[in-house]
Amino acid sequence: MSSSTAIIFICGARKQTSSRQTKQQQQQQQQQQPAASKSKNKSSVVGGIGFNTKKKESWACVKGCGACCKLVKGPSFATPEEIFKDPSDIQLYKSLIGSDGWCIHFDKPTRTCSIYSDRPYFCRVEPGVFQSLYGIEEKRFNKEACSCCRDTIKAIYGARSQELENFNQNLKNSSSTSSSSS
């Protein structure tokens, strides 16, 4: 890697940027979403009286996915050494990796975690975890968590997968539910 580029990590995914880019440009790149999700965020008329509002996505896990349980995702994702500062976290993460790259606690037939309530902190998609591991502020959590999940689902199951469709539909449903209840 030359001195004019830098690798940054957002939720474990590698993003290459030029050192000449400003922080604002990097943030704008990080905020970009796939075209399918952009259409969901367009302004809509509320109550037919002309108030435009943007629907905010609210992250929610989708049952039956498990993309995040694929611990060895390939070269476009960070290694444990690149994510964690604490050697014991690196050791724990590596101890969870099965011979096929999936977490040893992930039950593939049911796509569930056998230790879900006792899973390690880094398996939890929560604002505090995103802050400590990736430096993502709480106000940006939902947007980054949604983007992170989309990237992971695409890498594991594909951009046209049923898992990605389920995730996007779940977000759409939760956004319309939360916006109608406000």
C-alpha cells in the first residue's frame, strides 16, 4: 500500500481511501448506500398535506440470516488483529472459528446461535460495541449497522439473495412502523 492511501474499517469491512481526501469526503463515502436502500429513504408526503420527511432506518436483526456468524469472510474484511486491541479478544474470536469459517456456535440447519444470550460482546450489534470497535458515534449507529449488515449479507449470500431481501424488507417494515407511531 502506498503512502497516499489508507485502509479504514467500518464494521470490519475494508474501505480504501486516498490520504488526500478530507474527513468529510470519507464520511460521505461511508454514508453511501446501495441503490435499493436509497429509494426507501426518499421524502414522502405525510398525511397528504405536503410535509416531507425522510424515513430513518432503524437496525434490527433478521432471524434466519446468520451472515455475521461467518467469521472468516475473506480479504475485503478486517482480520481480528485489525479490529481488536486486546489480545484476549483476538484469541476468543479465533477460538470461535470452525474449520469451515463459521462460528462453532452457529447452528446452520436452524441458522441460530446456540449461545445467543451469552455471546461475546463483539457479537452484539449495539451502539456501545460499534463505538468501542469502530469509533462510530451513537447518533450514526443505525445507519452504520444497516450498512454493515448489508455489506456482510452481500459478501456471504450474494447481492440478490433472499437473506438481503429479508433484511431490507424487515427495515422497511420497522421504519414504517416507527414512523407511523411517532
